[in-house]
Amino acid sequence: MKNMDIRPGDKVRFLNDVGGGEVTRVEGKIIYVEDEIGFEIPMPSSEVLVVERKEDVKEKSSQHGKKEIQNEDGYDPEMPDLEEEEPPLIEDSHDDANPRVYLAFLDGGKPQGDQCVDLHIVNDSNYYCLYLILEIGEDGLARQLFNGRIQPNTKEFLDGFSAAKMDTSWHVQIILYRNDKPFRLLEPVNEIIKIRANKFFRENAFKSNDFFYDNVVLLPIIKTELERQVENLTKKETRDVLKEKGELVRKKPSPEKQKRPDIIEVDLHIHELLDDIRGLSNADMLKIQMDKFHEVMEENLKNKGQKIVFIHGIGNGTLKHEVRRQLNTRYKSHSFQDASFREYGYGATLVII
């Protein structure tokens, strides 16, 4: 994998650290950046983002009263040459029948006390990748978050987020193609990527990888058949499938995690309740979510001391507001509070019967 072509004179900022500056020299994969107070800092090229490209064009003089200078073939020495796109990096080891594209979340630190993540898109294939990342609002309409084109075998920084606000589902569409040779046509990809905030707060959530020096959370956009099967399996079934495929590494026995039979978890995200929401209005979806909420509450009204965690996410707050309204009116004899931030982020309510 390689970063974009970085040249002396480019202005860059550090991806995993505060600061940046001007590139003074490039030695292989290491670039040297001079900060605002004159210190030269060595950094891996993969850990910086170009924010301003050095212009090689000579400053033009005022055109008033100036005679154009052209060669006989029409070449104007004052006009800059158009920069040709860098040839794509093709890796022979790749299986072109099974390209891989990921969303990668790096640990962005805690600049204001909250866990942050930096989002990248990673194209681990010999194809150019056109991508479009959308979020569906409560009105059922799609809102564009990111779009662009990424070269083969490269990665691109998209944005930074507070991890607590990453309790969402994104619709990701990509088209893959090659321009260096004829290729087997691949179907466009249209995936729903579920992102859960509590994932980023778990111990060892960020793992080593082939694309970054730092640990990341990797979410595949193009999923293998095995990955699709695993999504629909229980934890025990998942372990059985991985063991059969030889992809489960046997670990040393560890103390069994203390079970919490007193806590019931109920995920009210609409995609957890229904496989297909096409044709449903916002009111329809909210009714289905609240029907599930009432069903669980009614089943446990006589179980004094029972703890129930309703996972409603953040979104625009409509579902959370309705859950809290019902708890303050219909179920006002039961206490409630925000659920554990470390386990659920800002998107869950704990009810005690």
C-alpha cells in the first residue's frame, strides 16, 4: 500500500498526532516536516495528509500590455503543464476475482475527554474504486456523507468523529474498474455497514493490520461468503464455522466472564427488528420499535429488580425521546437512567423494574 506522491514544499498535517508543517525532504517512505517553529520532524508518509499541494507554476506577470510568447507549435511557456495522474500500483499477489475494500477506524485519542476515531477508506485491490457513503435519515431520505475515487492499493483519510456518535448504519456503494487492461466486470456493491459505538470502547478493540502502523477497527465493504455467514450466526455457531475453516486460533483457557442474568438487552434499532424496511414510513418504523419496547416491558412488569437495557442509539433523538416519555408516564413507577457509557456509548437507557 502506498500513500499519495508527497513532494518537498507540500503542506501536510499529522494524522495521528497534533501538528504539521511543510515537507523539506523525502527519503523513501520517510518524510521530513518542518513545523512552525523550525524543527524538522521525521514521519512515515502513511501518517500524514497533504492539505496543500506545492504549485510548480511560475508566477504570471500582469497580462496588461504583455505580448504572448508562443513557439511555432503553439506551446506557451507561461502555461503550466497538466499534471498526469500517477500510474496505479498493481500488486500481482492480489486475487482480482476477490477484491477487498474496507472502512478503517483509527484511535483518534481523547482530545476533550471523549474517545475519537479517524475514518479512512482502504482499497486493497488492483481496481480503481468509486465510492459513495450515505446515511438514511428518519424521513427515509438518503444524505451523502462522502464520495470520491480512490486508486488501486491506496488508502484515503475521510474525517474524524467522536466515537460516542458512531452508533449508526451507513449505506456504502462502490463500483470497481481497471483502466490498465481489460478486466472481468464486477457487479456494483451496495452494503449496509452497521457501526456500534460501544465497539470502540472495548478492550483491544483496535487491532494490528496490514495497512497502518497503528491498530485499527476494520469493517469490510466487500464481504466474503464466510463473513456473510458469520453475521447471521450465534457466537457458538460462529466458533464452529471458523474452527471448521481452520481460521479459529485456539487460545489458552481464560476465566469465564461473569454472566449477568439480571440484565436483559433489547436492541431497538430498526434493522435489528426487521430484515427489510422498504415501504415503511418513519411513523411505521417508530411504531414497530415502540411495540417491541412495550412487549418487553409488559413481560417483565412483575419481575421486581429486573434490569433491562434498551439500545436506541442517538440519531435525531426521536426514539430515545419516545422511550423516555413512556417511562415517565405509562411506566412511571419504575426507575431508569443512562446505561453504561463504556458498554453502550450515549445510545441506551437502563430500566429497573
